Amino acid sequence: MESRNLFMRMLMHAVIIIMVLIWVVPTLGILISSIRPASDVLNTGWWTVFKSPLEVTQFTVENYESIIERAGMGTAFRNSVIIASVGTLLPVTTAAFAAFGFSRLNFWGKRFLFGIIIGLIVVPLQMTFIPVLRVYHQVGLSGTFLGVWLAHTAYGLPFAVFMLHNFFSALPRDLFEAAYIDGASLLSVFFRIALPLSVPALASLIIFQFLWVWNDLLVSLIYLGGTRDVAPLTVRLASLVGSYGQDWHLLTAAAFISIVVPVVVFIGLQKYFVRGILAGSVKS
Amino acid sequence: MAGVTLENVTKRFGDVVAVKEATLEVPDQDFLVLVGPSGCGKTTTLRMVAGLEDITEGKIKIGEKVVNDLPPKDRDIAMVFQNYALYPHMNVFNNMGFGLKLRKIPRDEITKRVKEAAKLLGIENLLDRKPAQLSGGQRQRVALGRAIVRNPQVFLMDEPLSNLDAKLRVQMRAELSKLHDRLKTTIIYVTHDQTEAMTMGDKIVVQNEGVIQQVAPPLTLYNEPENMFVAGFIGSPAMNFIKVKLRREDEDFFVDGADLNLKLSSALLDKRPGIKEYANQDVIMGIRPEDLGDAQVEKEFQVSDDNSFTADVEVVEPLGSEISLYFKIGDISGIARVDADSKARVGDKIKLACNTEKIHLFDRETEEAIK
Ligand SMILES: Nc1ncnc2c1ncn2[C@@H]1O[C@H](COP(=O)(O)OP(=O)(O)OP(=O)(O)O)[C@@H](O)[C@H]1O
Ligand SMILES: [Mg+2]
């Protein structure tokens, strides 16, 4: 029994280590390539730096300088932040209100409406491009941040509502009733009870939505076009591949910039994944 | 402070009638206990008073005001939930002060009232803790404290002690009674534990299948149950029921059963003149285990042939101060609580004596008590 357990644990650890390597090695490769001079990148593999890792002269920030200035990555980075932050907060906030309504209120047609929202999860977003784009052209939303925020909100909402609805519905009913008796209005129940208790759910939703919007190329390309002053990182990156197909040193620098932000967001929100947030509230 | 009145209140969930035509008057400052078996509609009744459940029919008044359409927050009531329902993300202080804060009570006043209530409940040192860091009994007190600080017109409590262990429950029972003596707020208290009901209530409401069976002070309920349900529900172990015939012989009345032939005491006949009208009819006799005794050691009343019968002892449960005897007469089984001196053994045939003044008789059809 003992040895079996030990074996299982070693196996687990081995699997985890392998998975970590699968993720880390390419990332490291990108990072290192991005800080090597162009000539080195073309001639030797990135791992060769480990022969003499302390020799700082073999590294350079030139690649970063050139993409930020020459290829407009700075603007693209700013655009990405603008698109992803609002493109995350807008749907998550809206979904929180909607999900709370669906889980805590009774109104006519509730089940029907909720059914439609759930159904929308499986609609492929490609189907919406042409009709939405035509409307956008008419009202002047294409090529604007507002247009792309609205699009991301619409695409993100169904799943967000679904997930938060499940979460809110699982919160004990007595908790809300206690608050009503204590004198809380519907809104204060939402802000003071439901929201604080759903922080873990909100955090994971924010991460999902942020990653999706940050990494999105398709929606931006469709609704923003390739114009430099509004294009996000992904779009710029794609055009870099096109225009400098061979410039690995630049590509890796650009790619690394686009990786950093999601990692920071993830680490920043990690502490909100608290387990047992309801502990001590109700005895089941 | 105010009383609560229910007038013909009915609650239906689809086809299920959870509460049927409940009419009830809870005077101001009363401690009313609602008791009944699981699913009889106690919680539903309480939730209707709280405003958490719509009323299908009827009228509920708090004080002089009809509250049918008033939301919970405007009813000036506080509720203690069966499972505490504490706000898990707030510390004890904020849990207790939440209702006051929402009502825009000034900060100093909140602090003062929370501290006062905490002191009353002995939880002053816990104010900074989160509910997760409290024991069950402490959580219970916080839940009570949350109700107390609001200083409402009526407290509603739904089995607040059911999650506590036996010892703590007894302790909290006494504390709640003391609290009521002090605060004098009207309390409606739900429980399915008849001991809790008997020890705490000024008045008890016995409910069964959504229908109120009897409303009376504890001792009245025990001594004068209106029907077989109340008689069987109140008291532990439960009252014995035996099918008998009420035989009349000149001015004397006897209950005749399988191997049973007891003469009713004249005191009983004077107290319940209605019995005479059932002469020579089939009725049901009820006798509490504590009103039966081992004829050989009985000290509380005179034993004679007229009030004793022979029974087979099936189980003997010594409880220290007394003994529970499970007996059988013919094919009827029953329980007697006899004096601890009794020498009865399993398998013995013994003579049991019955305090005939304490016999209850019920109509076989309606199961109503004959008075
Ligand atoms: N929301 C509901 N929908 C349908 N039926 C319900 C609902 N709430 C209660 N009932 C039914 O109403 C009846 C009374 O329920 P209630 O909760 O008032 O019982 P109770 O006396 O509090 O029981 P317990 O001692 O188990 O708490 C039960 O038959 C129950 O199934
Ligand atoms: Mg209940």
C-alpha cells in the first residue's frame, strides 16, 4: 500500500513536471530569442546561450526597440489593453446583473429567455459577422473600439451569464432572505451579498474572458480592420509574420510582449480563487 | 412591540396545501411555540409571517396592521434561521450590524447596540471573527444577536437550536427563555421537539398536516389534549391508546378492553360530563405511561381491583429515577413508567395499576377528546 502510494505520487509529479516543461521550454525559447541579435537568431539555436549564460553582451534589447518604434507595437499594445480591459469588464458586469436577475427574480418569460441565452452559447460567431458588420457600417461603429467592445460583450455574455447563474443559484437561499429581512433592497443584496460571495467565480470568468479577448484575432480583424491606430497586438503580430516572415528576432519580441499581460492578469487574480468562501454561513 | 394575528390563512404550493385555514392570535410579549411533525407547515407559517412567502388566502396582522402585501423589510420582524444563514464574508460585528447599517442608523449607535447584544449573548470577544471561525453554538448566538440588535416588534425563530448538541441545546433553551423575560419581545418559535415546546412556550400551537390542532399553555396541552393527535404528540414516551368499550353499570362507568376492566373515577366523570353520553359505546382510551404504575410499589394512588390489570412484561428499560416497562395485554402493547423500586423482569406477568382520574377518552370516529 505504502509503496503503491509512493509510486502514484511519483507518477503524478513526473506528469506535472513534463507538462510544465512542455509549457516552459517554448516560452523560454521565445524570451531568449527575443533578446538575441538578429544574426545570432538566424545562425544558432536559442539554447546555445546556455553554453555561456553569464556573458551579457550576447543579449540585446534592440529587437524590442525596433518593434515598438518601427512596427508600431507600442500603439498595438495600448490598443490591446484598451480592447481587452473594457472587453472583459463590460460583459462580466452585464452578465453579473443578468445572472442575478435570472437566479433570484421571478418574471414572466424567464425560462424562455434563459433558454435562448443558453442556446446562444453554441452559435458559431462567424455566423454573425456579415449581419453585424452591415449594421456597424450603417451606424458607424466599424473600426471603432466601441464596436469591438460591444462585439466581445455579445460573444462573451451567454457563457458568462450561464456560469454566474449557476453560481448564484447555488448560494443558499436563506442568506438572501436573511438580508431581505435585515432590510436590504434587491440592489444591496446584489452588491453586498451576491457579489462579494462570487469573487472566485468572477475572478475565473474575468481570466477566461480576458484571455479570449486578448488573444482574439478574428473579431478584431473583422470589426477593426488593419488600421494601425486601432489594431491590437494580435493583428500587428499577424501582419509582422506577413511582412517580415523571416525576422524571428522581431517576431519573438512581439510575441513575448503579448504573453506578458495575460500572465500578469492571471497571477494578479490568483489570490481570489479562495476555496470555501461560504464556510460557516449555513449548516447544511 | 406588537402581537401577531393570523386569520384563516391558507398556503398552497400547487396542489400541496402546506397550511390550511390557520387562525391564531399571538398576544404582545408572548412566547408562542409552533410544534408539529416534519412537513406539517411550521416553517411555511413562519415564512408567511416574515413575508418570505405569499399568502394564498387569509390575512396576517402584525399589531393592528395587515401585512399581507408588505415586503419583509417593512414588517419590523427579525428571523433566526434554522441553519443560521450568517453572512460568511462579514465578521461577527458586521453580521450583527448589517441590518442597522442598511437602515442608516448612525455608526456610534450601531457599535453601541452590537456591543450590548454581544454582551448579553456572551460573544463580545468574537466580534472580529468570521463565521467560519466559530463553533456551532457561537454561530447560533451570532444569529440570535443579529436579530436582537434590530430590536424588532416580533422575533421569528425556525428551529434555532436544532443544530446544537444536546447539552448546548438545554443551555441555550434556558438562555432564550431568560432573553425573552428580559426583552419582552413577542416570539414565534418553531420546533419539532415537544420538550423544547413544553419548556419554553407561554403558549403552544400544535400543528399537523397544515391544520392547527390545538392552541394552549403547555400544561393544558398535556392535561387536556383536544384530540388523539395532540395527546399522542405531547408527552414522552407517547400516550398509550387502547380500543375499549365504555360500559355503564348503574351510576358507575367502566372501560372494557381485551384483558382490561377499569372503573372510571367519579372525579373524572365530574370533570368530563360528556363521557356519560358515550355509555355503552366503543371509544378509545388514552393513558400516559407516567399514569401507570407497578401495583406492588405504587405510592401515588390507591391500588384496587377496579384500577389494575395484568400485563406481560416485554422490555425493561431502567432510567435510574424510574423504569420504562414495555408491556402487552392481549395483542395491545403499551408503555408504563413505573417506580424505580419495581422488581418486574422481562417475561413476568405483573399487575399494573392505572390512575383512573388521568384517563382520556376519545371518540373513535372523530378522534376528538370526550369532554
Ligand atoms: N416551496 C415549496 N414548494 C412546494 N411545496 C413546499 C414548499 N415549501 C414547503 N412545501 C411543502 O409544504 C409542506 C410544509 O412544509 P414546511 O417546510 O412548512 O414543513 P415544516 O413543518 O417546517 O417541516 P420540518 O419540521 O421538516 O421543517 C410540506 O409538505 C412541504 O413539502
Ligand atoms: Mg421547517
